[in-house]
Amino acid sequence: MKTTRLTTAQAVIRFLDRQYVERDGVTHKFIAGCFGIFGHGNVGGIGQALFEYPALRYYQSRNEQAMVHTAAAYSRARNRLSTLACTSSIGPGATNMLTGAAAATINRVPVLLLPGDSFSSRHVDPVLQQLEYPLAPDVTVNDCFRPVSRFWDRINRPEQLIASLPQALRVLTSPAETGAVTLCLPQDVQAEAFDYPEELFHRRVWFIPRALPDAALLDRAATQIRAAKRPLIVAGGGVIYSEASDALRAFVHATGIPVAETFAGKGSLAYDDPHHLGAMGATGTEGANAISAEADLIIGIGTRYSDFTTASKTAFRHPDVAFININVAEFDAHKQSALPLTGDARATLEALADRLAGYRVGSDYRDRVAAYGRSWDDKVTAAYTPEEEGRLSQAEVIGMVNTFSAPQDVVVCAAGSMPGDLHKLWRTRNPKGFHLEYGYSCMGYEIAGGLGVKMADPGREVYVMVGDGSYLMMSSELVTSIQEDVKLTIILINNHGFASIGGLSKSLGTEGFGTQYRARDEGSGLLDGDVLPVDLARNAESLGADVIRAHNVASLRDALQRAKTGSKTTVIYVESVPERKMAGYGHAWWEVPIAAVSETPAVREAYEETQRQKAKQRHHL
């Protein structure tokens, strides 16, 4: 057996550079590069290996959490057929990646994490930044990654890579099992050498199958669909990851079954398709929520059924509602006590279409769906229309960006009040045109995620929509976009606080407490003084971005045009009016805890309303 003598870190980098995936006869390089921030826990190991092996491109980040978000967004934009690795030092560098790891795993997106770890030899314990856990000396902060990783290992000997690396890639490339994968690398082991078999570094292609459910289950599903009077499809992110949009369009045009979309599934069907009902659930449209309440069969495709999608288990109200789930992950396919069609979304839709030849829902049902679509489009137009010449509302800003953007362009967002407005209002014209991280709804994802989307597909304009709250959480990757010449257009909307939670607080009777960015008033002792004198536009400019201030329709339109023709990351700064968000529709309810005892009348009223809504919740068994 021929061998090659390498350090553990060198072996990791060389192995990763030789991994590919194949789907539909097309081969993709799986690990497209490595983000990293170096410290004493990885600079002499992974850092040295990247230095000597530039074939795997190194990218410099400013924040460990941000680089994981960037890698996840890159992978999502590539339909999980490619991703990036992320390396950190030990201690805070490693734990900074935890939030990004959780977001990736929750969203079923592959990222590879290579955190440095304490010395395996323990000869010099405790080393700088080492956690000392008296009951178990083998526990380090990297054990925190276990519950947020789909595969976790600590490499205590160089030869353990031979078994662990293929297992890590098996999970990363599996549509059903993927998420964050963590290989903890003790800093001393990273630099140790071993004679590795050369076969470990041969080019390896991981085949991504389009698995089909059992034929008997497909037959049962077809029978169930034929018997339904008002079936509804809930399209999730699995439709887009599977590249099943064309198959879905063909399926609904043949059968007449309408489609409502989750956050991750938005774009599965073009917004103006007559079978399109728009956003589903707590942030849903009028038509989607009305039809879901009376549907007798729900066909979930690639969805996790989060509480926003199900309106906290109040969306599906037909007394005999049944579920069919198409999902590549068996765990998700069985949710809602559904008939589980465990398989690839595109292949399964095509197989079902063959079995449903000649089937079509009633014309009255189709006409109602189309009418809801037209009515909602009128409401979107109204929301897009400015009410006054002064400051713009958030909905108006969204409308201007949407109208200005091209069909192939991408909007990126994650948290705050904007996701709900975007879910209802954004007219998606391309399956990859809507990129929201809402499984974890992680503030700070926006700019880092936008960077990953643009890296994955440089030909698209990427519009990052971010509020002041998220911007203050994490704006560091503005600098990385300048360094890598990856142009983003960032629309920074300032409403001086946490508008989303502020609105929720008011609905719960607590008057927006703690959600506005205001100075502490000496008289009241509360945070209800003047608006803080923070200039976010100048901050963005100081980080290297071009900055344009916009305050009305004309200036925002001019700013969008200037940003599009420019070659550098541009921040368009907009002060928005605090309120004028789209209201909820129909059964758009979301359960959050409300104090059962309060001296505030508004809190008591909110508690009573919650009890009325909870009485409508269903257990789908």
C-alpha cells in the first residue's frame, strides 16, 4: 500500500479538496473553499495546511458565526450540492460557530466545521482558553456542538481521520441526514504526522440519488388524492433543493391543486401562477389561510411544518383533514401522522403525476383559488404604493426593491419584522429569488448570508434587506465582501429598535417594553428618552462600503439604479416610519407565552384571546 506522510491538518485539507457530488449526471465540487479565523488553536495546523495547499481556496472572515452563515447560504444557493468548510481556534473562536451550526442543522443545510480543540496529550493542561470540567477531563467546549451537529467526532489520533472523514462526507452529502458536521481537531494532533494511504486522497464522487417511495405507498397516495375534494399543497424548501419547481408546476397545472408556500419554499411556483395562493400560515395570505382551513387533504412537499407554517396547529381545520408528506427525510415525512412518501420531491411528483393522469379538482375550487390570487395581487399593489411623499414604510421599500429587481435577482433576509412582510409581499419570479433564513430566524444572518449567495452565483444581483437591529448584531462581513470583491446591495432600514418584537410586545399588552433604541431618561429611569444618536450610514461607510441615503420614492429609486451600475458593495440607508406592516389574515395566529396573572388590562385581554385561539389547536394523529 502506497502512503503519503502528512500532518493531520494537511490530510484534512487534501481530502476535502478531492470530494465531489453527482446528481442528474452533473458533477459538482463539494467543498469549494475554507473560511477561517486563526488563533493559537489552529494557526499551526489547519492554517499551515491551507498555506501550503492553496488549491483549496482560503477565505478570511471577521466573525466565526458569520462565516458559518456564509457557508450555509452558499450551500443553500447551490441546492446543497456544494458547501464551504469553516475553521476556528479553540475556546471563543469555536463556540462563536455554535449559532451558525444550529441554523444550518435546523435548515437541513450542509456545512463542515473544523474547530480547534484542547491538547489531546493533556501534557500542558490547562492551555489558554481551555474549559476545565472536573468530572470529565475529556469534555471541552467543543462538546457543545454535539446537539447541533448531524455528525460529530474528535480526532485524538491522526489515523482516526481514515475512518472519520468518509463518515463526515457521507452525512454532508446526504439529502436526508445533512446539516452541520463537526470534526474537533485538538491543536497538538493537527500538527502530528502519519503515513496515510494514498487512496484516501483519490478523487471521490458521492452520488446523490433521486429516491422514490415504495410503489404501494404511491398508489395509496394517488387514491387518497383522487378522493379529495379540496386538496392543498404546502411547498417547502425541499421543492427548491430538489430542483422540482418545473415538476411542481406541471403537476398543479395537470391536477388543478393549489399551492401555498413556506418561507423556505417561496419561489416554488411563480407568484402570478393561477394555482398560487402565496404565503402559508402565521405570515400567510388571505387565500392560503382560507383554503388551508377548509382543505380536506394537505400534501406537504419538503416542509418541516414549523409553527409559522401551521399557525401553531390552527391552520388545518377540516374535521377529517388528512396528510400526505413527500420528503427525502423519513423524520419529516411522518409528521402530522401523514402517509409518508419518503423520497426525492421531483421524482416523487413525477411518479404521482403518472398515477393521477386524468384527475383534476373541480372548476369551482380552481376558480376560487384564482380569484384569491388576483385579489391578493391587488393588495400587494396597494401595499407597494407610497401613501405620502415623506418617509417610506417598510412595505413600500420592499415594493420598490421588488419592482426594480430583475426576475433572476435574489432577496436575502432573516429576522425581524421584514420576513413576515417579505413572505406575503415579495413577488417571486424565480425559484432561487427568495432567500430567507427563517428556520432559526437568526439576527445577523443577513449580510453574511448575502455574501454566501453572491459567492455561489455571481451572475445574480443580491439584495440584502436588513433592519438596524440585525445590522448592529453583525455587519462584519461587509468588510469581507469588499476584500473578496463580492458586490452586494444592502438595503438598511432603520426604525430605531426591534420592530418585530416591539409589535409582538404591544399585541401582548406590554407596550413595546425594551424594544426601542432610546436613551435612559433620568426622570423615569426607563429607556424611553431620546432616540440614540447612532449613524449607521457612516458606520457602513467606515467599513468600506459605498453608502447612499434615501428618504423618499425618488431618492430610493435613484439609489437602486446607482447601486446596480456600481461594482462595489453599496449600502442604501433608509429611515422608515415605525409602523405600517401588513396585518395577519384569516387564521394567521402564532402562539407565544402570555402571563397568566397581570395587573395590566391589555395583558389580561391578550391572555384571554390566546386561550380562545388555543381552543382551536389540533393534534393531527
